[in-house]
Amino acid sequence: MLLIGVDSGNFWSIMQSRVDVWRDVGNGIVKSFVFGIICTAVALYQGYETEATPEGVAYATTRTVVISSLAVLGMDFVLTALMFSTA
């Protein structure tokens, strides 16, 4: 079937030949492990430093989510650059 000038059979055969399952799965496992450590470390630190009040817990929870999200985004950029570099 030809869709927008691209033969779908040819497209999928090229895509399948370029996928290295073991490398891609390995990269995903490494990234998941690193992201888990980052989120755990941020949550532990924020929980340790919080005030023992409902407001303090709410503030620490919000900070944990924001900091973890930004740290995971940044580390994803770094890990992707390292994992897919050709050097």
C-alpha cells in the first residue's frame, strides 16, 4: 500500500532491520533504574527535611514531584546523549 509516497512494506522492513532489541531493552532498563534512584533520593531528602505539619508535608510532596520531574528530564537528556553517541 502506498501512502503519502511511502511504501508501507518497505518502510517497516527498513525499520525492523534498524532495531537492535537487546540494546534498546538494555537502555530502557538502565534508564528506569537511574530514574528510580533519582526519584527515591529526592523523595527521601524532601521527606527528611520537611516540617511535621500537614502544610509541610504538602509542600514537600509538591517539591518532590517538581524536582523529580526536572531531574528525570535532565538525566534522560544526558543518558540518551551517552547511549546513542557514536564515538
